[in-house]
Amino acid sequence: MEWIDLRSDTITNPTPEMWAAMANAEVGDDVYGEDPSVNKLEALAAERMGQEAGLFVPSGTMGNLAAVLTYCGRGDEIILGDHSHTFLYEAGGVSALGGVHPHTIPNQHDGTLDLGDIETAIRPNNIHFPITRLVILENTHNRSGGVPLSVEYVCQVAELANKYDLRLHIDGARIFNAAVALGIEARKLAEPADSVTFCLSKSLCAPVGSVLCGSRDFIAQARRIRKQLGGGMRQAGVLAAAGIIALENMIDRLAEDHARARRLAAGLNELPNIILDTPEPLTNMIFFDLNPNAELDAAGLVASVAKEGIKLTPSGARRIRLVLHYWIDDAAVNRTLDAFRRVLGNV
Ligand SMILES: *Cc1c(COP(=O)(O)O)cnc(C)c1O
């Protein structure tokens, strides 16, 4: 049985074109700055983000951490959402490794941080308080349903940060999904920020890696932090070669994932006991809750559809997230809907 894996877009294996590019990659020692494939990827990434320079890092987590450690010293404070990936899912790295104090404020349903909340969270100059250095936004916002934040909103936060001499970092793990959903170039979403991290290894299908982008000075400092964190890689061009394909050929097709997400959501919406966050998801994620009166909980549903060849993970006791990606085609969407109909149709 061929598995249909809807747990995440991180599970995407490389495309045949990526395997070929990796096999033939030109490489060198990237810690010496001598890997032509890494250098090409970093330049391409910076150009796509409207920033001066890029830094290839092993993961999105390291990209965000390197950004925070570049901006902040011990005891400094960052403002971020209480549902942000950096706060929830990065193992507390900013605190554990940087002694940085996270100041969380509520993420709104649309993934934004309220401008008034941000302004209230900024610390006045007073010896009782830590020093606020940084605001972090996430685009698309994962836990809020993979929703894209608009250019207008990002510009408003950038302006506010600027007014208080704070930096703005964007965790843009899926910023290309946001850009495609909004019908704009990703640089429009990234340019207003001081720095941005995006993932090559998610919906863009590359096997490993993210790129942190920002000013030339910022990236020079972040490069030292990456070395400190053990992220200085040698013949990393083998990986960067897949990343180049990701940026050159895998962005526009994200619209297909979004269309399939809408079709899958529309089908799920007709089934009993499924309460979708939205019947029309904007990018590649679908979130739903199971009706509190339904017999099945999330673990039960995951176990039942696993028998039909479908991999899911619960994201709460009665909550499920499904993620569309390159390896889910129309036939896989149909098979998924059939399996859900069999499992939920007679609950
Ligand atoms: C996946 C993800 C990251 C981190 O990426 P890893 O490569 O898994 O470390 C950061 N932010 C968001 C929003 C993500 O979804």
C-alpha cells in the first residue's frame, strides 16, 4: 500500500530534478566560503527576499535562533506571538542558548499580533525592565491555519518597530506559500523586515536547509553565530544544489497545493462531526476539530485512517492538521476523501 502522508510538508522527499542536481553539484569548503553552490543559493535567496545577503543554515530553527542571537544579548527581550513556532516549537533555544527573554503576546485568529499589544509590550527605559530588541512575525502563520500576513500589515509592524528602534525578524518558514496565496513576489513580504528565515525543506521539497537573509553586516555576524552553534558545514553544495532548484522551479507550483487544500477541505466539510477552521483554506494547511459529541477523538481518527493508508498526526485531543504538498496529487486527495467518508460517514 502506498502511504498518503498529510502530517506535514517537511516529509517531502527531493524531486528527481533535485537528485540529479545533487549528484552533479559543484562543491567546496563552505566554512572557507568556497562552495560555489552554497554561494549561488545564498545570493539567489537574498535576491528573492529583497535583502542584501543570505546564510544557508541546516534548519529553520537555527535560522531563527541565529537571528535572535545576532540581535540580542543575555537578558534582552523579544516580542513574539504566544502561538509562534519560535515560542512553541524551537525547544526554548533563545532562552537556553541566548539567555533571551521571550515576551509573548496573543496571536490573533489571522496570525497577526495586535499593533496596540506590540506597542504596550515594548519596555520603557527603566532599570527594572529588560531591554526590548526585536519583534518576530511568522508568515504564513502555522498554528493560525497557515494564514498569510499581508504586505500592509508587515509594513505597519516594521514602521512601529522602527519608531522604537527595534528590529523586525520574520519567521518565513512558508513565506513562499504566503506570496503565492497573495499573488505577489515574496520580496514584498520580506523587504520591510530587517531579516527573514525561510525553509527550503518544506513545501519547496529540498531535503535539508533554510536560508537566513538580511543586511550584509547582519549576515556577517550571523555567520559567526552559525559557527558557534555548530552549523558551519563543509561541502554543503550537495544540499544547496537542491535548494537552488527549490527557488528556481518549485515556487509557482505551490498554487496547486493550495487548490488541492481547498478541494480537500470542501470534501471534508460535507462529512459529519468535522468542524473546519475555515472551509476555504488560504494556503496548504487544513485544520479541523472533531465534534465534542463524536465518539472518535483525534487519536482514534488517526488510527482509523492509518488502516486506509493515510498518515496524520493529532494536533490536540480533538484537533487535526492536514498539510498538502508536492507528493499529494489529485488521486491522493480523492483517496483521502474516500477514506474519511468510510471512517466518519457512519460514526
Ligand atoms: C518548520 C518551521 C520552522 C522551523 O523549521 P525546522 O527546519 O523544522 O527547524 C520555523 N517556523 C515555522 C513557522 C515552521 O513551520
